[in-house]
Amino acid sequence: MNGTILKNGKPVGLKDIPVLPIGEFEDRVKAEALDGLRVVAFFGAAGGRDAVNLYCVLADDENSRLAAFATLFAGDRTYRSFTPDFPAFHLFEREAYEEYGLLPEGHPALKPVRNIFPAGSDGEVYPFDRVEGEEVHEVGVGPIHAGVIEPGRFRFSCLGETVHRLDIHLGYQRRGAERLFLRPGAPPEALLLLAETVAGDECLGHGLAFAQAWEGLGGADCPLRALAVRGLALELERAAMHIGDLAALSGDIAYLPGQAGLGATRTIVINTLLEICGSRFGRGLLAVGGVNYGLDGDIAARVRANVDAAEDAADRLCGLLFSSASVLSRFESTGTVSPQTARALGMVGPAARASGLSLDVRADHPAGPYASFPVHRLTLKTGDVFARAYIRRLEITQSFNFIRGLLDGLPAAGDLVAPPRPLRPEAFVVSLVESWRGETVHAALTDASGRLARYKIVDASFHNWSGLEQAVRGNGISDFPLCNKSFNLSYCGFDL
Amino acid sequence: MNAVIDIAALLVMPFLLGGIMNRVKAVAAGRRGPPLFQPFHDFLKLLRKGEVVSRTTTLVFKLAPCLSLAAVVAAALFVPLSRGRAFLEFDGDFILFAYFLGLGKFLGLAAALDTGSSFEGMGASRDASFGVLVEPALFLLLGTLAFVTGRGSFADLFRLADGHGTLSLIVLPLAGLALFLLILVEGGRGPVDDPATHLELTMIHEATALDNSGPDLAFIQLARGLKTALYASLIANLVLPFCPGSVLPVVVWLAAPVLVAACAGVIESVLARTRLTHVPQLIFVMTALALIALGSAVFLAGAGAGGAP
């Protein structure tokens, strides 16, 4: 490890991250990536007076640590692209080019990331990948889709019914979320609410990532009971979303028992969050330094009862779903992502685990509730829709077991929130949370006066949309919705 | 009297059958479901609505729904109904029946292509491919019936009871099953198609009507319902010759489509939709059933058990 060593949620001084000359930065990042380290964040930050800092955070998952590198671009804003050797960098480099004009030389497809209407254009000019040939036909879908979902544009190049290539163009929900964290004078409570809306279906994942980053910078210790409630809430969110995803997968293949039954089961789980904090998505449950609701009175018992009921129902319905021949014939060998592709693209979360990558922030970089309650890494090998569905089934059970474990050892009632402390000036923190969708990264930099100077968010979707593009190649275009649902990625979590 | 029943049934069945399928699915999902005649209310609602017509379309798009419905109504004239008799009969009329339905389908596909939408084009291409595969199966089946009964008109094909003993026992269930598969394929029901989906990329039948609205959409839905009712009437006619008396056949003829719709609803409730590339295999099952029927007919005729000339 040549960079500065970081731990999940533990800050280091900005001065401890050496600013390397560009050539050395390139060599070191490349050497670490060759060593098997995984890119977690790669972003520009204003370095004063027309200068731009480029930060790169790589994860050493086996040793539970992170490596951070920095370089400074003063005049010339070019560097050698990492993408040709390490495709996982491709979106990060496009993003840094779009936001800070850092030009990665040799990048194979330096296209806009979130810019819908680039400056100087009078319309949408996104350069979709094109496939030439007499029998090739293109199918455009979106940005407005059937059903109440988010906007995004898909362009399929097909040979008959077979998808040869898919290009996805997002950015329609860009609202400048990262910048909103830097509003002067915004209290941390307001920023926590903001973090909860980065991706509404990962409310607790992003909320927790923010809280962890802020508490790291302030050096606050979250009370034990609050940590337990956090873990419980995050696992409830995971179970609810996974169950909902299995219901939606059933819906896509018109499998009525799964769609109706699992949809109803999800309601049991989100209604448990409702009982705890008054919001089915867990809004307002978290506080900076702890939690607002402490499972007081008989709520803990009701949570246990609901979890038991939901697990029973999910077990029964999953048994039906995964033993039905008509379902398996749709799931198996559809939308396969090989382990090599998944690793090259830097995929994370259940989608990566379904392709055999043993990646789980809860186990690799444990923090908060997971520091004292280990989580076993689960992986499947086939990387198809079946694996992405079945890994969810396994994780639902895992989450329910984890919740029962937390309830068994729930620390006695006491303080739920640690008193706030000022942020450490000139510090850098990387906060990782395994939300249901995968690795959620919040990285923060503070300035000399202890205010946030740069806030960087990487949702699991940022990595995994590329995985979807690969998964559908060679599949029937009619199987695209099924592949898409098996990933269930966030548009607004990507667009920020 | 029978003609009145026939006409009334042809007016009611297209709506009722869809309503029954939806009700069965709703109950299977633990819901109460919409009223049985909801498709009829939807039909009336659509008739009162205005239309949105894409600028890329031509006269083809505007005329097709109407003409397509007319083609199916024309086809209905040759289908044996409650008395086992059709409104019009002549030797070889079942060929005209099949091609009236083919004409209706062609018009629908032409209108779909006329919109210039990639979704409609894909839906039309799928519908046409599967239609091409269905046609030989249908004619093989009707040919078998003609061989067994030795008759030429559509209604007479179904007079299986007239002294064909053993043979009819073999041919009847095979023909019934093949016709049932035909309803699933041509009616756009599960596991072939998913009438409830909103995902354009997976659609077959629904995709070809994506750009239609108002009365045109009402006509398309009515034509589809009527087609299902006609095929259901064919299934009923397989058993009619075995029903004695004057009331029983009418009751059976009215009850059989209801039963068929309920079965289709149950199948849609318990099976996931087939992968699109596997649909031809399902259609080949239909062809195989017709082939087995023909094979046994030829064999038994050779053995002297059949009554074929």
C-alpha cells in the first residue's frame, strides 16, 4: 500500500494525504489497481486559484482498509486514462471531466455522464453507441417510461430480437445533490434529511452513510443502543426492498403468486419501520450522533413478531417461486454477467455477489452495528437473473436473522444521541455503507474552518448500470425488463 | 329462437370471457377484482372518448381497426354455434373463415407498422411470426376433422358423433386441447403473452395497439374478444354432437366458453410467462396434437374402425 491508509468512517488530516506529481499519481494508482484494489471513489475538488485536486480512493477489501491518493492539476488538466486497463474507472473519469475538465487521455468513450443539454447545444446531443449494418435496427426507450418510474434513456442496437448492444443515457434527475451539502450554515439535521433523499429507496443507506461521515469528522461516539437500532433499520430496509424486488421480478414474468404474495409481504416489513419511526421508508429515524427512536415500550416485541411473520411468508412464497419450472426457465441463463466482467466493471452489492464477487461492506469494512455483529459474505456463481434473484432470497433470511440477533442483545435503554461536536478542520473521511443496493460511498473534505468543502456521493448504481449494459448483450430484447428489474438500479442515486 | 340465442351470445361473450379471466386471476391473487362486465364498461367508455392520432400515420391506421373488426364479424358467420350450425355453410367454408381472421390480423399489423413506432413494429413482427406458425397447425387440425367426418363444411366437421365411435374418442380431446392452445396464442393470454403488462419491450398483441385510443381501441378489443369467443364456440361444438335433446346442447354451448375462460384464467394465475423464444415450441405442441389426431385417424381408418371414405 503506497497511499494513505484509511478506515471506513475514520477521518485523516488532509495533510496526511500526500499530493503526488501527476506521473507518480498515475503509476501508484495503477500499481495498486494491478494489485487487485478496487476503485471506490475518484473525484475532483477545487484546490483554490484555478487548481483542481483529484482524489482517488481504492479499497483493499481483504485487509479492511482504504488507500487514498491525491494529485493537483494547476495548468495542464490532462492525465493518462486508467480506463483502458481498468474499465471500472470509466464513469469516474467521465464525471471528473464533466465537472472539472480533467481530461483523461486515451479514454475510449468520453461521453457526458449527467449533462443532458451540454453548453452550446440546442438539443439533446448524447452520442449513443452505434452499430452499423443492414440488419441492425435501433430501439429507443425513454426518457419517459410506462409506469411510475424515473426517467432515463436506453438505446438498443438489435439484430432481430437479439440485443447486440445497449447504451444507457442518464442525468435527467440531476439536481446537484453533492453541492447542496455545502450550503453555508445548513445544520447537520437538514443535511441528514438531504442525504435520505439522495435515493429515496435507499433512505437509510444514504442517511447512515452521511451520519457516519459526519460523526467521523466530529469524532462523536454513537450510543450502543442507537447503533443497534441503526443496524436493525438498515436490515429492515434491505429485507423490504429485496422482497419487493422479488415481487417485481415475478410481475415482469407475469407470475401472479409471487407478485401478489411477496408484494403483500413487503408491506409487513415497511409497516414495521412505520411503527418504529412513523415513516414506512425510515425517514427521520436516524439522527446525527444516534437515532431519534429507540424501540421503546413494546415496539421491540412487535418488530420481532413482524419479522417472524414476514420471514414465514417470504420463505413460503420463495419456495414456490424458486421451484416453479416456468419461473426458472425465465430466470436461468438470462442476463448473465461473468465474474471477470463484474470485477472489471467494479460492480458492487447483490449484483456483484450474484456474479461470484465476495464483496460486502458489512463484512469487508465493518463499522457501526456491523463492527460487533459480523455478517457472513454470501456469493453465487452463475451471474444470471436467477442468481440475482436468489441472492436476494438468501439476504432476506440473513437480514431477518441479523435483526433477531440485535433484538436479543439490545443494549439497555439510555441516551439515543451523542452530543454534537464541531467537525475536524482540514480532514478527509470516507464512509461506506452496504445499503440493499450495494456499496454506498460518502466522502467528505473539510476546510480550515471546519466546514464541508467537498462532498462526494457514489451510489451502487454508479457502478452497476454498466453491468446492466453488459448483461443484456446477446439476450432477447423482450428479456430486458427482467434483466433491468434484477438489478433494480437507481436513476436519482446515479444522477445526484 | 336458436338464432336469437346465437346472436345474443356473440354480443355478450366477447366481454364476458375477458371478465371471467380477470376475475379468476384476481381471486387467485387474493383480490376481489373488477365486475365481470368491466370489459363492457371499458368498451362503452372508449366509444365515448376522443382519439389521439400520431402525425406519422396514414389512412391505413385510421381504417384498420374498423375493417379488422368487420373481418372477424364476417368470419363469425361460418362458425358453428349453439345448434352446431353456422349462419352460412358451404364446402370448404372453413378456409374462408381462417382467411377472414388472417385478413383481420393483416390489417392490424399494417396499422401497427403505419405508426412507425419501434414498439409497434416489434409487436407486429412477433404477432406475424407466431401467426405464420399457427396457420399450419390450424389447417392440419381442420383437415384431420375433415378426414374423420368425410365432410367439407365447417359445421359438419364437428359432427364427430355420427358413427365414429373409437376414433372420435381419440380425436376429440386432442382437437379440444389444440383449440385451447389456439385461444391462448391468438387471444394474447398467458403463458404466451401478458395482457396486463406495461412493458412495451415484452409485448406481443398489446404492442400493436399502443398508439390506438378511443373508439378504434374499443374496436380492436372487441375484435380480440370476439375471436376468443369464436374459438371457444369451436371447442363447445366438439362435444355438442354428444348432447341429446334440444335444451342440453344450448346449455353446453353457453357453458363451455365460460369453462374455457376460467381454465385460461387459472393457467395465467399459476404459470409464469414463457420466454418469447420458446413460444414457437408451444405452437408446435398444437401442431403435434393435430398430427397425432391425423395419424390415429389414418391408422384406425386403415384398421376399419373409422368411418372415413
